[in-house]
Amino acid sequence: MKTIQRTPLLSCLFLLLLTPVSADPVSFGAKVGTLGLGVESSYRIDPIFSITGSVNGFKFTASPHDRDLDFDGKLRLLTAGGSVGIHPFKNGFKILVGVFYDGNQFNLSTMLRRNVTIDGRTFTPEQVGKPGLTIHFNRVSPYLGIGFDSAFCTDSSWSLTGELGVLFQGSPKVKLKAKTYPEVEAYIKHKAKHAADKFLLKYFPVLSIGAKYSF
């Protein structure tokens, strides 16, 4: 029979499922992921439960796409909240259930790409101008995921952490910053909501990796 050589990664995964946690109860760390850059603090209540609080954010140029409207602006990522970790194997693997303040939103200006006819009335880009708008989601969003903590693989106070989950943001909501023709307002809101729904899903995928120090 061939001898199977265990790699460090396979050994780590094996320990993840079978090794009890002996990590220090309090930790602080930093992470990066789809929610932006973040800082977090965790506290292990007992071998089964832990709690984690985190703040995440980032800002970059990004605009939803629509064939009739030209959007221009930035996407702001901003979340803050906490989760309860359930450790079914009493080790670094955890199931996460949490809730976050959800400040993720687009800050945009928009302009018609061409003349549009709404309810029999034609509007030109010059007439409409460049009204500003924001597209945001539910301000309070539930979170569900799984995570790991590599402290079970080392005696060092430093360790790696990671999460994979979903932030349930709800449907996008559009708010215009200035008044324009009522027909155009309804048209822009409909188009912006549809475009944002494809760009930022109501089920926002969360993936992060970070490092922490335990006390």
C-alpha cells in the first residue's frame, strides 16, 4: 500500500475537526475582505460559544451599469456589528450568527445617455441634467456564516482567522438628492434600483481573512 504523506494543510484541517480549543479568551485583530478593511475583537465565553465585534469599511470608484443612464460616483462600504460563534467541535471551527449596521451605499450622479420618452413625453439629457442620488440597503442586516481560527494549530499568541458568509442586505433603495420632473424621478429610481440589484446582491457575499493577537 502507498503511504499517504500528510501536508501541513491537511494536518491543520484534521486538527480543526478534532482538536479542542485552548486559545486565550480575548483577542484583537485586523482583516481584509469583501466588506473592506476591518478591525475586530473576540471573546470566548466557553468552549462552545464566543462573541465577535467588528467594524469594516472602504470606498472606491464603482458605478452600476445601465444602457439608458450614465451613472458616475463611488461605492462606500461601511458595516459595524457583532456575531455569536457556535463551536460545535469545541475548537477553532465556528458557525456565525450576527447582525450589522449596514451603511453600504452608492453615492452617484446620473445623466440620460439619450432622449427618453416617458408616458408620451420626451425628455432630453440637457433638460434633466445630472441629479445626484444614493442607493442603499437595509440599515440593519442579519449575517450568517462559518469561520475558522488557526490558533488550534500553534502555541503562538498570533493566529490567522477567516470567514465565509452572507450579509442579508435586502432590496436596494434609491433616494434622489434633488427634485426633477416627477416622471423622470420615477424612471431614474426604477433604473437605478434594477442596476444596483445586479451590482450589489441583496445577499452580499462575505469573505475575509485576517490576523489576530490573543491575550
